[in-house]
Amino acid sequence: MGVMNNLRQNTGVVLWILVFSFGVIWVLQDSQAFDAIGAQPRDIAVVNGEAIPYQEYQQTLEQLRERAREQSDGELTQAQRDQLEEQAYDQLVTSRLLEQEMERLGITVTNAELLDMVYGENPHPIIRQQFADSTGEINYQLLNNFAQNPEAKATWAQIENYMREQRRQQKMSNIVQATVHVSDADVKNYYERQNTNADIRYVLQRYASVPNDSVNVSDADLEAYYDENKEDFSRERTYTIQYVQQEKLATEQDTQLVRDDLRRLKEEFAAADDDSTFLQINASAQDYSKEYRTPDQMPSGVASAIYENLEPGTVVGPIFANNAGHLLKIKDTRPADQTYVHASHILLRVGESAGDETVAEIRSRIEALQDSLNQGASFADLAKRHSADGSASRGGDLGWFTRDRMVEPFANAAFGAEAGEVVGPVRTRFGFHLIKVQQKTSEAVQYADMAYSLDPSPATLNDFQAKLEDIAYFSEDGGDFEEEAQNAGYDVRTVQVEEDARNIPGVGRSASLMRFLSEADEGQISNVYELDDKFILAKVTGITEEGYRPFEDVKNEIRPRVLTQKKKDIVLGQMRSAMNGANLDALASALGTRVRTKTGLNFGTRRVAGLGNDRSIIGVAFGLDVGATSGVMEGENAAYVVNVTNRTEPAELTEEKREQIRQQLLAQEQRQIAQQYISGLRENAEITDNRSKLLN
């Protein structure tokens, strides 16, 4: 039974790879969801002459986004959105390719097969799911009534189409899997590779041990590398552009509008009996919640405001945090499980192994800062100027934390102090700290948050666009683009953009700008384009046709590669000369290094000391007999010589383990052949990708 379950699971994996791309597209097509596309549809891609309409892509993408939002329980990051866009495109292209391949192979499902999926000995899962009675048996009377009901005709047709398409996909999967076979020898070899361990001794010499100034890299070396690896420097048609961008950020006027709106609501909010309804009526960006929250569950600015006054009924604000304005109504408090501290610190680093003189110097410096604080200096200003921690840019602010988040000496000092107190210097393994405890609480709070997002108003957005339009106007009227932009207060960036690029460096994705570039002449200035989070204006300063990047443009890029290769040659030569019949100990002595050891080496070993992620030594070691020593081997970061001192063979392979490995390898082979099959279809297909012209 376990074997059959494994087989079914493996088949499911392959079906996922092969036919997930079909998704529910066929359902949408059957329901004529795409008929609204106009007479001249914009196509996201064309696959072997068959168009994929843009609207179909958007429908698929929205389904993926909705599913991802449900799984992530919140808004998606830009990286997640980009990944989903790629997934939607790949899914649709693969769907078309597989559909075309099934048509070519004549894969169909007969009416007799469809009836068998409904009334046969092994009904389709959707039939069992939709028409089972309380005992789990299929209620055929219910099924027949449903199938013959005129009002359910369209739904029943969709169910039939769904079953028919799944059976077609299963047939396709079976064809692809037909050649997959895992032999006893495959199982035995895998088992032995994973469970045989070796003990080794080895000597290595890192290429980086050769000083840069001892290696001569001539222009002739660089040119030779360029000529031998010219394909590495090929490029498409490339545009050099200057651009300015205006982020869509709220201005002080926008902030004041939100502040005024919240002030008008404050008294009414304080008097409201039903806070949930109040938030809804006034379109709060935050929903009402009865949850009791601790500071680490609130935005830092919100937490700081709330814990200034925990009296139930108090309305705090307006305050601004997390890109929103807030009125915070304290509902109730109760003891939290832990104590929380909000603190800032100034860190001067000194290692635990530092000498007494160094420690004394750092202590003197931090005591001088402490004296400045005692004389009234701003803690935040001193932190920004002197702290060696990443929090320096925030004035040393560490936010809220519990005792277990900090190293013990720091935690003892922070949690032993009162709010408003500065303690230290405190020595930890990081160095010396001065700690300012700003707030401290052991309470969880229930509160209502009347919030308005801090977004730029339509008037602000119009102003932003107008400023960029002015730059374009004066630049085209005899002015200099860069000078006009700088006079208007903008930084000008210069970047290169390839013709089919999906993203513009520093900007992101803009189909409008890419369309402009594809038709622009050198010197031409674009319109102002609006993206989700910014406006952008660009000027084409150069156009380079498809070909190879000039040697002079890539010279500095080539130099590190040639330098590394020369270092590699030097180290390999040194080791081969020192080896010359010597054993490992003599080799190590000649190189001024040591013999290293590694026990329990196997094919699952991830890292070997001194070699990092370079696992080539594993293959070398298992290719040697016990007692044998390799020659000088060329690794990724170092050259090495290895000697095998012992090898431990695995226990005898049991039948249960044999079958488990067979199913594992079978699943791997099925995944691999499915991926190869789809890759082959894509490589041999004519695919026109229009994303750069359609996607913002």
C-alpha cells in the first residue's frame, strides 16, 4: 500500500510540472471569459503563431496574486509581485506548448472514457467530492438529477470538461514518463554514495594568498582574454539615457490635511461607544481589533505613543507612524507575559581579545561621550556621529525588545534601569555601550486605531508631474537637460538599458518608457511617465547597436578575472613543484602551511574547511583507494592535494530501504524528464515575448 501511495504521489508531482500551467484557463475559455477582448487584442506573447491575449495574462496573474495574498496573509512585496508575473507568463506559455503538443500527438478523451470517469469502478475524484452521500458512497440519483437539470447544464458541462482535460493531461504525462526507469544498480549506487564515509588528510593553498602586486596583468593579457571570451561581452541594442524621477511621497501640506482631518475627529472618537462602527464610517485604514497587543506587535511610533498614557478612554494623537496618521484610543490593559523596553544606545566597538591599551582607549572615548550627555548633549545626535552600530542613523534607536533579545550584560543594564535613565558604559562582546532607556512596560494594550494613509493628494501629484514637464519643456527649448533638472532640485542618473530589458536600473519596470526608447532618436526627451510609485522623465543620450561591448568598456571588468587566473596558475605551479614525490607533511612544510583532516566525508557534505562550498574534493576523494594520494587538484578557490586514510562502507541495504530509495529516485527522474521535455518544447518553439512593451 505504501508503494502505491508513493507512486500516486510521484505521478502527482510530474502532473504538477507538466500541467499546472493549464490551471483553470480552459474553464475561463469555456465560460467565454475572454470574449470581451477587442478586435485588436494586445498579446502578451505569441507561441508558434498562437496568441496569448494580454487580458488572459492579467486574469491568470490576478488568480496567482489572490492565492499568494491568502498564503502570506498580507500585501505582497515587489519581489513577490515580480515572481508572480514571471510565473503567470511561464504558465501560459507552457500551457500553449503542451496543448499544441497534445494536438500534434492526437491525444483525446472519448465519450466512453468520460462515462467511465463518472459511472465506472474508479470515478473521478471530483465526482466523489461533489456527489457522495453521508456514507461516502456516490449518490447516482443525485448525480443524474443534477446532470439532467437544465439549470445546471452549464455547470455540468464545466465538470465534464474538467475531467476530460485532466485525463488528456494524464495521458500526456504517461507518454513523457514512459522512458523513466530506476534499476537495482541505480538504487545500490545511490545508497552507497550517500552512506559511504571517508576520512581524509589534505593540504590546500588558496589563490588569494598570492599578493596582487606580485602579479603582472598586461593589456595584452586583457585583450587575449577578451578575444577568447568575446561571447561573454555580447549585447543587444542598448540605449544610454539620463533620467530624473519624482517619488510619490506626501508633502508637508498633505500631512497637514491628514492631521487636520484627525483633529476634527478626535473629540467624536473619544465619545464614540462603538469604535468598530466609527472606524468603518470614517474609512479608517486600520480595522477594529479586540486583540491585546504588546509593543513588539505594534509599529514602533504607535507603541511609543500608546505607552505614554495607558488610561482607558484616552485618545492619543494625531501621531504619524508607518506612513499613516493615527488617533489611538486606549480601550483596556492587562499584564503581558514579559517586560518590554524601548531603548537607544551608542556603541564603540572593541573585540573581546583586544589588548589592554586598546580597551582603555575605547573606554576613555565612551566616558567622554558620557560626560557630554551629562552636560546636556543630545543622545540621538551623539549616536548619529559616534555609534558604530547600524542603529546610528536612527539616533541609536533599537525599538522595543524583550530581555532574551539582547546579550546578558546589555539586557541586565537595560532592564535594570528606569525609563529616562542613561546607563553605562556597559561592556559586551561587541564593545562598550551607553544605553538610554526611553520606555518600559509589562502591559498588553487593547486599542482602536483611527488611521489615514499618508498619501500624496491629487494636487501634489499634479505638481510633481508639472515640475518634470517643465524640465522637458525648457530642455527642448534650448536648455541642457542635466542643468535644467539640477536647477529644479533633481539628481540626474545615467544608465544603460538593453532593448529587451525587463527593468530599468534604478527605476524598475516601465513599458511606456521602453516603448519610447524603441522608437526614439538620440537626443530625444520622453514624456513624463507615471509608475506605481513615481514619475519619470528621460533623455536618450546615446544608442549602441547590437554587437559586442568594446574592449575599453569592459577592460576593468576583465582585469579581476585575468588576475585570478594568473594567481591560480602561480599556486598550481608552486604546489606541483613542492609535491614532486613528497608526502602531505613534506608538502605542507614546503608551502608553510599545515595538513588538515576531515572525518566522515560523504556526498552529502556541504562544506570542507578551507574550501568553502567547493565540493570537488568529495569526488576526488571517492575516486581514490584507501591510502592513495591525489595529484595537485584545481579547485574553485584553492589548489589542493588529498589523501584517503579510511573508508567506512554502509550497512546492508534492506528491501524496505531499497523500495524507499527507488521511489525517491523515480520521483526525481520524473521531475527531471518533465522539465527537460518542457524545456525542449520551449527551445524549439517560436515565442514572441511582448512583456517589455505591455507591462508597467
